[in-house]
Amino acid sequence: WQVAWAHPKFGPLIASVSFDRKVTIWREMRPQQWQIVYQDQSHQGSVNCCAFAPWELGLHLAVGSADGTATVFTYSEQQGNWISRK
């Protein structure tokens, strides 16, 4: 149950995690109009924390879940999508 802002280098991008087991990445398309750009529902328990890596490392998001797992999501510019690793 947390929200994290990506570094401004990546534009208006936030991540949210919640008790509903979802990891959601949002982008502000227009002022105050946020759109889901990626959503993951692979966790078996509440997702409780999230943090973006320092911008120098690229666009990575780490999340931790009550199911005992951690996942790192990496944005691939080549593929134009998010890739997850547990």
C-alpha cells in the first residue's frame, strides 16, 4: 500500500501497490489525467512496498509482497514494455 514517483527524467510516472495484489504503473497523459500503462497481478498476497531505482540505473521498479516474494520490473525501450523478474 504505497505509491512511488519515478525520477522526472522518465516523465510523470508513478507506481502504486495495494492489498488487492496489484502493481500498477501510471503515466500522466494530460494535466491531472492519469492512465494505466502497465498492471501486474501475479502476486499471491498483498503487495506492500515499491521503490524506483536511482535514475542512473535505468527505469526499474522493485516491489515486495506479503506472499514472501519480491519482483523487479524493468522497462525495455527496445520492446516498449515492462519485463518482470521474481
